Amino acid sequence: MAVLLLAEVSGGALALDATAKAVTAGKALGDVTVLVAGPSAAGDEAAKIDGVSKVLVADDALYANGLAEPVSDLIVSLAGDYEHIIAPSTASAKNILPRVAALLDVMVLSDVTAIVDGATFERPIYAGNAIQTVKSSDAKKVLTVRTSTFDAAGEGGSAAVDTVAAAADPALSSHVEDKVAASDRPELTSAGIIVSGGRGLGSEENFALIEGLADKLNAAVGASRAAVDSGYAPNDLQVGQTGKVVAPDLYIAVGISGAIQHLAGMKDSKIIVAINKDEEAPIFQVADYGLVADLFDAIPELTEKL
Amino acid sequence: MKVLVPVKRVIDYNVKVRVKADGSGVDLANVKMSMNPFDEIAVEEAIRLKEAGKADEIVVVSVGVKQAQETLRTALAMGADRAILVVAADDVHQDIEPLAVAKILKGVIDAEDAGLVIAGKQAIDNDMNATGQMLAALTGWGQATFASEVEIDGDAAKVTREVDGGLQTISVKLPAIITADLRLNEPRYASLPNIMKAKKKPLEEKTAADYGVDTTPRLEVVKTTEPASRTAGEMVESVDALIAKLKEKGAI
């Protein structure tokens, strides 16, 4: 059975970690062909992922910004040969794959966390408060897989790379600009350690405490919805039901009370540390180690002593 | 321009969901239900467009059980002009899949000649994040999902979207589908006089068959289970004790 996997391309380069994690899921379904709607260098890199049997590259200006309409048309133009169409659950794929599914008149399966068989999948519902097992009766299965639950496939592959022609330009939308924060820190969804800050920080200036601790640990920085809504941190750092879902080896939650929507985004982390001055905070119910303390004392001390 | 806003009746976001012991689903009987929070944001955005003179009429649509009337009344009380309820289920536990909802909404769009759809980006019950994108596919319109800022400019909408690395701004030709993210706006509360007035606003009832849509699910729910639970660990007394524990575990 053949699987078409949409590679994650970000800023003109292959997002290796997200793509390699989706490859692991794809391998469980069949023979994986990776589609790179982007530069051929990204295709060459995808060919090195272990378990990829073929790479298709559509290198055209039409796909430079990942607009949903042209990329969906491209996937649909290739879909005939494949039983599964899959992508990592990134903001980009979540924009594209439901459109692909509707064009093929099939349902989409979002945020799949486990593959039971070729038609049966597990996915979280209600912010992860329930896990649903669903069986698709559609001829083609279109799914996004949650990267935090699949290990990245290794390197060492040497798949053949073919180019494919661009599909017609639907000319429905155009790119204006990207505002992407440049950061030297590890990426949130692939980091081994994450330090996350919440409302308890109190201001954007104080959020620097989180960044200081993160830099000491070579960790990524996350934030709760409350911190993002209050303007302490940018939206792309949000961890939770509607933000990013992460599962690092170590998650340090600072000044985060632990709303269910936040817990949905981090409760699969291996070790969770909570630092909060409110001993009743729900975050302590999922934490392996809890410290009831004023973060303005504890975080500088922790940063200094590490 | 007529703006269509689909709204969904879902379990209130403050309610702790309970998975039924027999694995058949989540218990929704006698649970507080509300409008999906993302849909509230979509309704608010439509009202703001109307207040700014960019929209003439706001039609809210819900697909589901009869009780979704209450959800539509809430949207009318916020400021929508009229409502369409497409009754497609008689059991509150029966969720209509995004593909079927999108097909029904396509029928409503054709009948209403809407120029813009603003939807919530996802419903907090099935967390599928799909209806807006699917509707865009079926209508052949452009889409601007996960919007945090919307500006109508002639025959296009300039939309800033929340994406993985930060923000992306695109321009999408109208008619189009926009889906609302959390930070698009802060929805208003309906005032008491407006709640009273909303009772008199038109609410039309339809069925899925009126739009020729088969709502038979494509996905069979095999079972619904509780997630693996985490238990609380231990409390430590000091930063030093915390560091010692993490070192012991090899975490740092």
C-alpha cells in the first residue's frame, strides 16, 4: 500500500524533525513517498530519511509560501496512486490536509496519535481528555499525525528523487509577508527540555527570567495561553490544545496554573516540574516534582545554581 | 456583503468531560453546553465588520440537534441578524462530521449568496480543525485559516494568520473562508435588552435533506477511552532539593 507524505518545508528548508516523525508513522501504513512542495535541496535532504522509498519534488514559486490552495491542488493531482495521504500535524499541514480531504470527498483525521491498522486510528478529542479510536470507511485516508507521539526516523536512506510538474495556479490567495521570530534556541516541538512561563510572570519584561533559565539549560521556551494573551510571549510559543503539543524529556512549568487546555499540550512530557506559589494549582497534580515558591525567588536561584 | 458564520453547540469549555464507562463516548447528558469559543470569536468579528460598514447582514448557521437553537439565540443576542438551524441529529451524542457539515454549509452559501464565511478554527469537542478548510474546498474559494487579524480591502481580505514560526499575512480573494484563532478579538457579552430582542429575530429551521446532503459518518467510532493518566509526584522543599532530584533522574 502506498503512502504520500507531505514534507514540512519552512523558510525554504526541510523541517527535518517533523517530517522524519511523520515518516515513522507513514512506514506503519506502507511504502512512503515524500512530496516536497519546495526547493530541490529540501528534496535531497528528505531522501536521506530512513524508510523513505521515493521523493517527489515540486519546485515552483507557486509553493514558496505554503499557500493552501495551490499545495492542495498539487497533492490532489498526485493522489491517484496512493491510499494514504499523511503529514505531520503542523500549522501548515492543518491548513492544507482538510482541504485535500474535501477535494477527494473523504474525511480528514487530524492529530492522529496511534495507528491501529491501515484504516483505524487513535486521536485525542476534548483537549486530550478522551482518546477516540476511529475506523475510516473512505477509500483514501487523509491524516495528520501528532509529532510528539512518534519518534523521528533516522538518517541513512538514499531514496530516488523525481521532479513533478506544478499544478495550475488557482490564484485565490497571495502571500503578503511573514513575521517569523528568529531565535537561536531549540525549536519547541523537537526540544529535549522546555521551560514554559505563565500568567505568574506578570509582564513581558519578567518573561526574560524564563528565557534566562532556558538558555542555561539549552532549552526551548514555551508559554501558556494566559501568558500569550497577556502579551508576555508571542503566539508561536503557546503550548496547549490550540497551540503546540510537546513531549520533551523535561518540561518546567513556571507560574502556570495548569488549565486543562494547557495540560493537553504537555502532559506526555517525560518529567514535569511545576513551580508555582499557589499550592492548590492543578499543575501540581500532573507534576513529577512540585515546588511551591515565589518564582521571582526560585527562578533566579535555579538559573544561578544550574 | 452578506457574512455567514457557522456556530457549534459544544460542551462548555469549563466543564470537565467524563468518558462513559462502556467506551461509547463522552457523557453529554445534563452537561452545560455553550457556543464553541472559537465560533464566538467568529461571530464577534462578523459584527465588527458590520459595525465598520464592511458587511450588511450576518447570518448564523448551526448544524446539529434542535437544542442548538439556544446557541443561535446567543449569536443573535450578540448582534447577528438572523439564524438558520439545520437539524441533522436527534441525539446530543451524535456529532455530524466536518465533511457533512461543510456540504450543508455549501448548500446554505448557495441559497444565501454569501460573500464571506467566518468560522471558528476548530470545535473544542472533536478538535478536528477541518470544517472551514473543507468548506473552502467545496466552494472552490480561497481560505485564510487561524486568523488573528482581518482587514477587508475591496474585493480581497488581508488576513494575518498564526503559524508555527510566528505570523503570516496573506491576501485572499473574496468570496472566501476565514477561520478565527484565539487572538482575533475578545467577544462581547450580550446585554439583557439584546437577549430579549434576539428572541424576536428570525430563526429558520431546515434539515440536511433540504440541502441534499447525506450525513452518514465516514468514520466509525470504535471506542472512546480515558487517556493514560498521570499521577502527582512529590513536592520538594527547595530549589536545591529540586536540582538534586533532577540530577538523580539524569534530567539535567
